[in-house]
Amino acid sequence: MNDEKDKKDKQEEGLPPIAYHVTDNYVTAIIGGGDKQKDADVPKGLAGFWDLLAGATKDVILKEQLIDALKEDKESVDFLVNAIQDEDNKAFRPILLSLCWESGLDMHKHLNYFAGLAVETNDPMLLLELQTIIQDINPQDKERKTLAVELGKAAALKSDSVSKEIMNDLVYFLES
């Protein structure tokens, strides 16, 4: 059938996937067709989050719209952290992490999660985002000491010099 060939050709060209919904009276083409499960998990104030996120990696204006939407929704903090934790979103982790600090949201209650992620990862880009989040949280004295020890031990185990340097900078920040 030609429709199947057209769909396959468009997908190979890098165009968004197209799904068709056919009834007796009309045919609806759904272009892009976001992940309905993820769409259902988005707080009402963040409708269209995943569509904006996909475009925000290339378009500064879309990223600003996304930041504005996050600032307006009281469930944004937990929603962002859950999105970062979801393995299906691994490709979006850098931008999701950047949204944590660029939106100015209070991420303090997730400080331990971000520190643990810094310990686990060897990705310098993720570490830079995590460093910024932790510095933005500006932990209290007791938390600083605990995190400095934990991150100091992890810094020694990092596999590349850039990751070690970022971790050492973060430890220095926490100790000062």
C-alpha cells in the first residue's frame, strides 16, 4: 500500500511519525504523536511539556516558555526530578537539569538526589549542570560538610580529568 511506503519514507527522512485515526466521517493525522503515558503524567499547568522540551534543545524561545511554565506550576519541582530519574528521559537529562536551576525553583529537598547523581555520573556535561544546581541550592553548613566528604571521595574515583576537576571545584565550594 502506498500509505505505508509514504509513512516509512517520511520517518526515514527524519520527519515526525504520523498516526492516522479513521472514522466513517473523517480522517485525523496525528503528527509527532507524543508519548500519551508521559502526557498523562504532566501537571495541568505543564500541558505540552514534552513537546516544548523536544524543541527547547534547539530554540531559546521555546526554552524560555518552558521555564515560564515551570515557574507557574507548584508541582514543577517534583515533576522535574521525576523526569530526570526516568530512564526513558536519559537523552534529555542535560536540559532537564539545566531547567532545575534556570527556572529558579527551590530544589533544596532534592539536594541528596543531585549529590548522588554527581557521584554516579562520569559525564562532564551532567556534572556541570549538577554543580550549578548544588551551588544554587547553597546547602546549609551541616549539609555542606557531609556533601563535601561524600563528593571528595567520589572525585578521586572519577575516570577522566574533567570530571575530577568539576567534582573538586564542587568540594571546594562546599568547604568554603
